[in-house]
Amino acid sequence: MFDYKEAFSRNIGWMTEEEQEVLRKSKVAVGGLGGVGGDHAIVCARLGIGNFHISDMDQYDLVNFNRQAGASMKTLGQEKSKVMEDILANINPESNVRNFDKGINDDNLEEFLDGVDLYIDSLDIFAMDIRRKVFQRCYEKNIPCITAAPMGMGTAVLVFMPGKMSFEEYFCLEGLAPEDQFYHLIMGLSPAMLQLSYLVDRSKVDFWAGKVPSTPMGISLAAGVLNTNVVKVLLKRGEVLHAPWGWHVDAYKNKAKKTWRPWGNKNPIQKYIMFPMVKKAVGKPKPNSEK
């Protein structure tokens, strides 16, 4: 028989029994269950978080096997959101999981964020329009947001707290062409760019076709760092580095670096150093690149 206190008893010590009850009653929304989203959700479940809104509209494919938590021969072709819903329920049968299996859109955004204590961003990198809408609505509803991008064999983490610098203020996307919005997103997510020095075959990088090398280590590190911030935000303890501060840790480079970008992507470092670097690294859309 399932017993919540026994199942998550090994958390106690790093958190109190009272704090574990806070996690049990918390509700987290996870937008996207692919590369990082699945791992984020699973770690949240193993923390004992009891309420979830999850969203994805994709199915598992062979190219997901190197990094996505639910990807296996058993789940090939199955809906990611359904697989993850089952995994979360098997970790904690008492959890409440609401599955937005058609993705997040204008019609269900309010429902997706209803009663949510924290939003975890793991949407597809090209889902720019809905990502901006989710972050803006979270800002208006005073919902903390965390995003952790896997970068090579490391991760870059950003936290957006209520009343502090917003997603729009940090990334500065308003009025930009779609191509430049994408460059701004990449350089804002990873202002340290620690990962670029050990990419051995740049010909395998085609952001515009959605084909980017990835590692399971980057995914696991992202989930660990992001969920440490989930604990700190939900339990209201420990220093939370929030935008314009960020943090990049890279296991391959044996480095961890705090980043500080006042004015976000309007910071001179971002405008005159990072922007040209990112444009060169990402490249322009190729005629045959389709996303």
C-alpha cells in the first residue's frame, strides 16, 4: 500500500516534516514535457509535490532516446503527456495531475495557470508566442517562473520572481523580427556560453530545423539545478538568484559562473559582444530548414 510519508521520508532532514507538507499541497505547472520537461516533472514528483498541470502535444520518437525521461521502445509513438501523467501517478498515486494534452493556447492559458504556485518553462525553443504569453500572465498573477536550458554538458538557469525583473524586461523581444527574437532568447538563456568551446562538430547544429546536439547529462543537471530552486521558492528559504542574475554550471568545463545582466539583453555586453557571437554560432535559417 502507498504511504506518502514513508515514500518521501528520505527527503526529511534536508527539509522538515512541515515543509514536506507544504510541497505535498503545492501545485506546479510544467509547460512542455520533452527534453527537460519530463525530468523536471519527475524530480518534482520525487520531491513529493502533490499537484500538477502538465502540457505537451508531441509523441515520442527515436531521436528522443538519448535524453527524454519517458522515451523507450515501450513508449515509442505514444503521447508524451500521457506517458508522463502515468509516471507521475505511479510515483505518487495520491497526486492530482491535470493533463493539457493539446498544448497551452489562448483558450486554456487561464486554466493552465489556475491555482498554480510555480511555473516551470520547458516549452519548445521555437514556441515563442505562447512562451511570452505564459510568462506575462505569470508576472501579472505573481507566479514565480523558472527555466533551465541544457547547454552541452551543463545548464543555464534563470528565475523570474514576482515584482522583480520580468521575462519581457530581461529578453527584450518586443518589436523584433522572429529571427532576432530567437537570437535574443538564446543569448539571454546562456549569457556565459561556456558550452561553445567543446562542440566538436558544428555541422550538426541546425537550430532552425530543430536539430541540435544534446546530452543526457545536460538534461539531468538542468533538472537538478531547476528543482533546487523549486524547493527554495516553494519553501521560501535559501537565496534565490533571480533575473537579471543567472547561473551557468558546466560539468565538462569544471566551471560554475554567475551572470549579471542589468537591463537584460539591452546590456552593452549582450548588445555588442553576445549578439554577434550568438548570430555566428546559430547561423541564419537555411533555405531547406523547416521547423
